[in-house]
Amino acid sequence: MRPARLIGLQFAALPVALLAALAMGSVSLGPGESLAALFSPGEAGGTAAIVQQIRLPRALMAALVGAMLGISGAAMQGMFRNPLADPSLIGVTAGASLGASCLIALAAPLIHGALGLTLVSAGAFIGGMLAVLLVYRLARSEMGTSVATMLLAGIAITALAGAGGNILELYSSNEVLRRISLWRMGGLDGADFPRALVALLVGGVTIGLLPRFATALNALLLGESEARYLGVPVERTKRAIILLVALAVGCSVALAGTIAFVGLVVPHIVRLLIGPDHRYLLPASAQAGALLLLLADTLARTAVAPMELPVGVVTAIVGVPFFISLLRQRRDYGIGG
């Protein structure tokens, strides 16, 4: 498929997915009703309040978080030159999970309402940033930053953070254990306009800046020595990409919990469709991540309404069969990697 065609199709599909997210839920609305409620003056109750105050910020946050995870996964796979890489390799997801778990376990009496969400989100973001800084420090040497060492350090820090989380769970009450488990499954039920604004600000920075490294990532696919020969500032590029990915994923985990699969498989699917050129792969992965998480969250809200499924579970249920189907087609037609 031509890259421009895929990007155009996804661009056209995003408003449709957004409208579906506004219309579907425990209270079903038609497309016309949703649009009318979206642009009508705010009310204390009724469809306008449901659409404007509940579904709109949640849909916007789902799209922004999905876009950040998708483009971050594409950037990491390019930097590591491995289609199996994902943002969690640098420890940010495990660090954020540990930070949130610490706040939930140690400050349980305060974890209620908007204040509780803010505290947990802050703990997750700080934990993710600290983990990435530690991984980067371990991988840094006088010769530069080794990608292989960074991968091993990320695995070690992820294991260490997991052990810390297990210790917290061992001494936590059943209520705290349930809170930690639900948070780790990922969810957008705490979405509101202030949190959506944070996602917009961080997403605007990361989604806007990462495509600037597309040419450098294309050169890195040839190897670091070849990239240096082509004039790419390899160390500065890796440092900038790590910082932007850590910022995007740390914010995503802080706002929505741990949502697996998106950062790994979305870029891989897009690469199978349009190839490895990061000039198109990065923006297309951002669009595909936004679409996937929008659709997954809509399904999570409606599949067993009025209850909700964890959105992280839904992304795997929805995405894995499609991914396997693409891999089977790739094998059947003898397409090389």
C-alpha cells in the first residue's frame, strides 16, 4: 500500500471513530444526536452532559494516548533496529507501574476521587522518569550509549521494578491489591478535560518532534557506524529519542495505566503495510495507535455495559488476531522482512 494512501485513510477514519466513541455507551445515541449534543450549550444533565463532560474528554484522551504509544513504539523499533522492540524496553512502563503502586499502597487513605488520581498519576510519571534515567546512566560510557547495554539495563530495571511491586502486593490488603491490579490493566475511566489537556500538551510535543528524527532513524537502520558516516549525530539522536519516548510513555501510563500491545504491534502492522521508511511510519503509527485505542475503549465501554472491561485487555483481544492475520498473509505470499 502507498504510504500516502494509508495516512489519508486513517486521517478520514479518525473523525468516524471519534463520533462512534461519542455515540456508543450505556446510553446509545445516534450520530445526529451525538453531533447535536456536542455543539449544544452545556446542561446539568441529559445527552449534552453525557457527550460533553464524560465521553468527549475520554475519547480525546484515548486518541492522544494511543497516538503517543504508537509513535513511541515506531521510534524505539527504529532505534533498536528490531521490530520486536517496544517502549517498555527502556524501563519506563515498569518504573511507572512501581511508582503508581507505591502511591496506591502507601497512601491508600488519600487515594479517592480526583486527588487520588492526581497522586497516582504523579507517582507513575516520576517512577517512569527515574527508571529511564537509571537505564540511560547504566548504558552510558565514554564510548557513547550502547543500544545493547541499554536493552539489558532495561530488562534488569524492569525485573527490579517488578520485584518491588510484588513486595508491595505481598503486604497490601485485598482492597489495595484490587486497586493495583485494576490500574495495571489500564483504563480511561478517570478521563476529564484537565487530564486530556495534559495529554494534548505532552502529545503535541512528542508527536510533533519525533518525526523530525525520521531521516536519522532511516540511517540508523543501516547501523550506527554507517549513520555516523552519513553525518547523523548518533549520540544526540539517541538521547533525544529516549527523552521524547520516556516523556510520551510516562505520561500515557500516568494517565491511563499500563496499556500493553499498542506500542509493540501497531508500528509492526503499519510497517508491514507501508514499509520501514520512518518519514511515513512515524505519523502513520501515531494515527493507527489513536484509532486502535479509540475503538478499543469504545468496545470496553459497550461490550458488557453497564460494566467496563479494562482497555488494556481489549487492545490485546482486538489487535492480536488482526496482527496474526497479517503475519499469515506475509508468510503465504512469501514477503521478506
